[in-house]
Amino acid sequence: MRKIIVQKFGGTSVADTEKIKNVAKTVIKEKQNGNDVVVVVSAMGHTTDYLVKMAKDLSPNPSGREMDMLLSTGEGVSIALLAMAIQAEGYEAISFNAMQIGIMTENVHSKARIVDIKTDKLRKNLNDGKIIVVAGFQGVTEDGEITTLGRGGSDTSAVALAAALNAERCDIYTDVEGVYTTDPRVVPNASRLNEISYEEMLELAHAGANVLHPRSVETAKQFNVPMRVRSSFKLDNMGTLILGVEKMEIYKPVAGVAADLSQARIVVCDVPDKPGVAAKLFTTLAKDNISVDMIIQSYARKISNTNDIAFTVDTADLSKTVAALENLKSDLGTEGDIQVDENIAKVSIVGAGMIDRPGVASTMFETLAQQGINIRMISTSEIKISCLVDKEDAKRAVQALHKVFELESDILAEVKGDLPNV
Amino acid sequence: MRKIIVQKFGGTSVADTEKIKNVAKTVIKEKQNGNDVVVVVSAMGHTTDYLVKMAKDLSPNPSGREMDMLLSTGEGVSIALLAMAIQAEGYEAISFNAMQIGIMTENVHSKARIVDIKTDKLRKNLNDGKIIVVAGFQGVTEDGEITTLGRGGSDTSAVALAAALNAERCDIYTDVEGVYTTDPRVVPNASRLNEISYEEMLELAHAGANVLHPRSVETAKQFNVPMRVRSSFKLDNMGTLILGVEKMEIYKPVAGVAADLSQARIVVCDVPDKPGVAAKLFTTLAKDNISVDMIIQSYARKISNTNDIAFTVDTADLSKTVAALENLKSDLGTEGDIQVDENIAKVSIVGAGMIDRPGVASTMFETLAQQGINIRMISTSEIKISCLVDKEDAKRAVQALHKVFELESDILAEVKGDLPNV
């Protein structure tokens, strides 16, 4: 049986008709390799911004249903154009939107989750030798309502299609060349990883590496679909393969270093040391849809019988969080301060190899100490260690850790865009 | 039971968000009148041109299926935006594309005909008090393929929806104020008709009055749906009501005068006078999709036993027609000339009233004679008389006929655009 490759091209890769022609060539190359090809595309370039602007002109708060109707048209344009471009090269191609295929989602607008994908139409057209072009980002409910999948939606569409079709691989074509050991704008000789495990990729994504949305990686992990992240523009570069740790050839204790500058630290002081207090606090925040990242509760003070609870949230949620906490104070029986610190950064090392190699954490702490960097909070998972440091120390921390864990490449990465103020 | 009004707004009426806000107000006004409202919209302004241009960039001859996929996105944008604009005014609205409703068409691309419209979703949402916004111009086949209806498609969608819902009326909002007795650019005191019959409207449309595509009028006639053509921008003007002749209050012998400058005359000379020759000629042209309008066959010449066949075609089909005729010549057993004359115009008078009032034709011929205008060919139907004249005589012919049949208004029509060279 022929192998199926799912390819996904983002908005910048299909931004104009010249770029669409290039995508058509890349697609055809895969077909010429003897594989069946399903291509998932996003809306062209700035289409979504343009549609959102018109919606805002008409309504301060447009309904989620109509926004999904509106935004789903963007992919409708790019799938038809890509199918035409492939046909113009002499290959058979056919485009489908989510409704035509049956990319079934839950009945939620603007961030629906895929619950099922029908494959009969896809299999029939692949068997007929056609290249199939599918609209990413969109879905349909049982009642025929159009939905969209939210941020990272097209990546998720591609991975879910690959899972449904039992595809050999899902290739995500993008404007970066792969997954790096750290941000090349911070460490110019950061190296591109040939392979990384789903778990490492997820931890890196959550730790601030913006290559892939965690949702698509989680879906790939769930269905064990190998993903490859690679450049739309440099096809000789094979990018980074993301796969199950059991399939990886070799791995170092640490695969990558990441810094996340978008967190703020909150300390709720003098909280009574009795059962249920922390639960009440975090349940309240969860109800307000606030994601909490690192959490530390201090030892109870013997004399006052209180302790402090510290945690980090995304700065976008900061004012919402503080408002929720002020309301909670009397309920918690505390009159203590709520301290906010935005001058922080979370620096993380990630690696599946640290599980069976002791000493990784102590190396990290020693390295930061040698640099005179004060650690404000620590949290760990099986394959990640994160330290909260002052914002101005983040860049030095990343550079030192990248060096000590031997992640450097001999090749200087090509840096696009401005150096962030890390 | 509440009455249902179907409204249709074309591309210029929804060209930008300000205009969409105005359309929303017009829609709401009809709802405030106590009616249920279904609105059909076309793609915004120049969207279709823009999409076609991109398609041509990619392929000299894009597939009909993918063109339909592409073009149908245009209406997807305008329905969602209009629904948002109505909601912003505090009214409930919901948009649907053709696939969601089930506007079923035959399986033909770029000019499909509607075969059925499902009404359950429409009726349910009208009963819930919602204003329904429907994508015009598009349909779907039984296999879930997206189709488009071709020129005048959104008008046809609107009339077909009105028929399926047994609506009170179908209002076509456009950039003209109604149907005029003739082109106001040729006769400045042309008058707007309050009423016109389907049959007259069809003859006027075919005779060169571009207000409505004949297909939508034919559909309205078939299902006896009253249509009203009115201005999107001058709402105090009630426009022109198009309805069955039996429902008309009064009618003059002649309702309107039209000139069609897009025809060319072809004469095939010295054709053998035997059975089957004309049939062979016109069957050949029909196979090449060439529409023939006026046809005249001269009396057979006794000596040579041949005659001439003259007919008119659209100038767009002229070269195709001549090529087909040259191929046919040996088959027809003629070596006669094929004469082509593009310097002609077809001037027509249309009126349901001429059926039972003799003398209309002779008045027309006399009027032209008084103007010194030579009549080259004549054709008649029940409610139309057309004369072929030289192009330079067309304007004078229209003016004289408009006057003699008392079609003038006291009010000078507001003329938009340049005077055509009639």
C-alpha cells in the first residue's frame, strides 16, 4: 500500500500567487516520491486580520458563530487556489472544506476540538490518484454549524488528518528551519535538533518556544503520528522530526533551553495554614479561565500559623487574577498583602534524557550561581527544570545553560527579526 | 401567519462595512413592518474580480469545480458580516451558505440550475424570530459539491428562495431606481414603470435592458412570485413591481422601448432551396452554443432555385459563427458569400397591451419611416416588435418611438454614467 504524507503550509507560505506556485511544486515533489499526499493550508497571509478588522467595524462584540462563518472563508480561498496551481502543473488535485469532508468538532465556536474525521471521501480521491487539498483551522458540527479550532488550528487539522488516515508522517512547513536548542536570537550558535520527543517538544512549547502550538503536538503524541517541522523556503534542510521517545536514535540529557518572559509572579501572604485553602484559591482562578504555572507554598510559620502561596500567571491574565484574589481575601480569612512582580523570567531546561541521568538539576543551579544569578522559584517535571530569575538575568542564564549542556552548533544560526530584549 | 419577504442586495450594496450597515437598517425596517425576512446577498464589490484575477495568475484555464470553490467564498464573507451588522442593531440574525440550507443544484459548474431548496432550517429559524441571511449565487449538489449559478445568480437564488418559502414578494435592491420605459441615458424623460408583467420584463431584458437577468424573471414567472426592483439608496422610491399580467392594474399598449447594440447581422447567400438546409445550419450553430436571434429567409429565386438566409448573433459569438459557417459551406452545397454587418442595432417595443390592440406595428413602422430610418429586418413575438436599423439611427429611433407611444415622464430621470453612443 502506498504511504500517505500529510503536509501543512501556513499563511506566510501561501501569502500570494507566486508563493502558492512554490507550494504546488513542493507538494508535487512528494507525490513524485511515490506517496499519496494530503495538503492542509491556512488562509493567505493577512486575510484573517483583514476579516477581523471588518467584523470589528460592524460590531464591538461579534457573535462567535458569525466570526467562525467569516473566518472559515479564508481557507476556502487558499485551498481552491492551491488546487488550481497543482492542476496547472499537470497533476490531478481536488480541494475540500471541512464540511465536505466531515471534520467533525464539538459544538463550540472559535476554539472547537476535533472529535472525528470521516475518511471515505479522502480515501476515494487518494485511490483515484488525486492530491487532496484540505482547509485547515475549520470544522463542522453534527448540526452543520461551521466552527474554527482557534490558535494553532491548522497544525491540529493536519495532525488529526494524519492520525485519521494512519499517515506515515505529518510535515509542518513553516518560516523557521526546525526546532532549535534555544532561541537563535539569544544564542547565535544554537543548533537545530534532528529529532525531539513529543514530551520534550511540549515542554519546550509551554516554556516559550513558539514553533508549534502545544495542541498539535499533544494530538500527535496521542495518536503517535511523527511530525516534521521544516522550512517552506529551504527544502534541502530536513528540519526537525518530532516522535515518540522510544523511536529516537540518541538523546542528550538536555535537548533545549527556553526562556519565557510573559509570566508574572504573585505572592498571597499570610494565608491561614489549614486544609482546603489552596484548593479554594486555585479553583477560583480556574473558574475565571486563568492558567497558573509554577506554584510554591512556603512552610507554615509556627507562631502565626500562616504561610505564603506564590505562583506565576501569564501577564495577560494579571489584572483579572489580582481582581479575583481581592474578592477572595475575606473568604480565605486573610488580610495579608498580594504582591505582584512582573520583573521575572522563567528559564527552563528540557530533556527526556534527564530521567535516568542524575545531576542535571544540580548542574543547572550551580551554573546559575556561578553567573551570580539569584533563583526566585524552582519547579520541576519529569523532563523539565524551570527556574524563575530576574528578567535582566534571563539572557545570561540561557547562554550559560546552553553552553554547559553542550548544545552549541559550529554553525551560526541565521537570525531573522530583532534581538528580543531577553 | 406572518408574511415572508425575501430581499436581495447586490455587490455594490454591500461593497464596504458602511454600506453593510445601511443594508442592515433596510432589512430591520422590513422586520419592523411585521414581516419575516430572508436576505440574499452577493459578494462584496470587486471581490469576484479579485478572486478571478488570482485564479488566472495560477492557471490559464482553471477547472470549473475549483473556480466554484473559490468564488463561493465571496458570499461567505458578506453573509457573516451582514448578520453581525444586524445583530449589532439588537436584532437576531443567522447566516447560512447554500450547503448548510440545501440549495440543491444540478451537477454542473459555473452555471448550475437550482433543482430544489430545503426549507426546514429556514422555517425553524424564521419561527424563532431570526432574520436569515443567505449566500446568493451558490448551490450544492447531492454529492456535496459546491456549484455556482452563473450571471444573475444571486437574483435567481432570491427568487427561488421566495418560491420555496411561498413568500409574499422578492425585493431586488440594486443601483437603479426601477425599470424604465427606455434607457434614461438615451431619453432623459424616460419614466419609471410602477408595474410591468413578467413577459414584458423578459422581452425588455432580452432586448437589452440590463436591470435583471432574464433567468431570475423566468423563475419568478414560473412560480408566480411578485418581484420588486428598487434602489438600495433611495428607499422612498418604491421602484417597479414585476408580476403576472392578470394582476396588473392598467397597461398601455407599449410598456417600453429598448435598443440592443451588441448584435451583428450575417447573411448566408445563395443557399439551395430544399428541405433541411435551414435546420442543418441552425443545428450546427446551436451545437457550438451560439444563440441566434432574428432569422429571415428570403423567397426562393425561381431561376437559380436558391435563397438567402439572414440572422443576427451576439457580436461576442461572431468569429465563432463565421468559422462554423465556412466549415458548413460545402456541406450545404453553396459557394455563396457569407456577409457580415456589424453596423446594426435592434430597436424593440415591448408591451402586453399590443396583443388586443391592432395598429401598434404599423405605428412603429410609420414612425421610423417619418424619421427616414431604413428597416433592415423585422421580427415579432406576441408582445414585442423588433426592427433592425443602422447603428447611427438607433438613438433617433428610440427617441421617436418613446414619444409616439406616450411613454414620457414630466420628470427628467437622473442619469448616471456616460451617455452611450447609441
